[in-house]
Amino acid sequence: MESPAIQVVNSGVVLLQFFDDGKDGKLVIAEGDRTVPFEIKRVYYITDLENAAAVRGKHAHKKLEQLIFCVHGSFDLALDDGYTRQTISLSSPYYGIRLGPKLWHTMTNFSDDCVILVLANDYYDDGDYIRDYHEFVNLVREGASRSVHG
Ligand code: T46
């Protein structure tokens, strides 16, 4: 997989350090405040994605910083910053996609061997989620008009 080209704001790509020992395996390293651009407070992973039609995510966060990886298999990650939308197909354990604040993200099209790993800079907080798309767009656009008008 080539490095994904990111077109939305509050995102980006991180390439992790790795050692490829061919048939003896690959070793991939993520270091907080180094290759990962924040202190890691929480790690979670999603497995057993047997329903190829499953839809996960469909929300944005107010403050949380995350990096999302496809450590095995593949899935599609749709990103929406309130103005621009793009969908990236992830299938490499090396590339992490930044899920910064105020970035609507949706995961679909999972291979049945897909394993998703997420690194986060804070503990779980239900109050940090924006689950309503119109609320999300209003929040993003309100912020933009405030910064234009002072
Ligand atoms: C995100 C995407 C990429 C917890 O109690 N603690 C946790 O740390 C997490 C991540 C979830 N939960 C609970 C909350 C829900 O009752 O687990 C349940 C399933 O979570 P959710 O429906 O939010 O899962 P996804 O896959 O839609 O979203 C997850 C993360 O929640 C979210 O922050 O950005 O992965």
C-alpha cells in the first residue's frame, strides 16, 4: 500500500518504523510523543469483523486525538471535515491515519480477517463524541465563521 494522500483537515499520515524479516515476520513500532504525535493513554482494537456490511464509527470527536491502523486485512475509512470528504482504503500495518478533533469518520467494507488498532491520547469519554452529523457540520462551520469574523 502506498502512503495515502490526505485531502481533509485535522488528519494526516504517520509512517511507523518497521523491520521486515520476510517470512520470519514484520516488527512494527509505535512510540508515543515520537512517531505517534501525542502521549498514548489508551489503545483499543477491533477484531472479528465477520459482517462485511458492518458500519462503525459515524461520529466525530470534540477533542480526542487518535491514530487508526489496519494491522491485518483491509477496510475503508471515510473522512469528512465538514467541507471535504474522501475515502481511503487501508491495508497496511505501517500507515496510521490521524483522526484529529472535528473529523467525521466512518469505517466500512471490512475484510473478514481485518484487525483495526487505534491509539488515543485520552481515556474513553462518551461526552467527547458528536454522533449527529448536522450537529457536527454546524459546529465546524460555526467555528470557521467565528475565526473569520473574530
Ligand atoms: C473511534 C472509532 C475509530 C468503551 O467503553 N471504551 C472505549 O475505549 C471504546 C473505544 C468504546 N467503548 C464502548 C462504547 C460503546 O458502548 O464500546 C462500545 C462500542 O463503541 P463504538 O460504537 O463507539 O465503536 P466504533 O467502532 O463505532 O468507534 C470506535 C471508537 O469508539 C471511536 O472513538 O473513533 O472506533
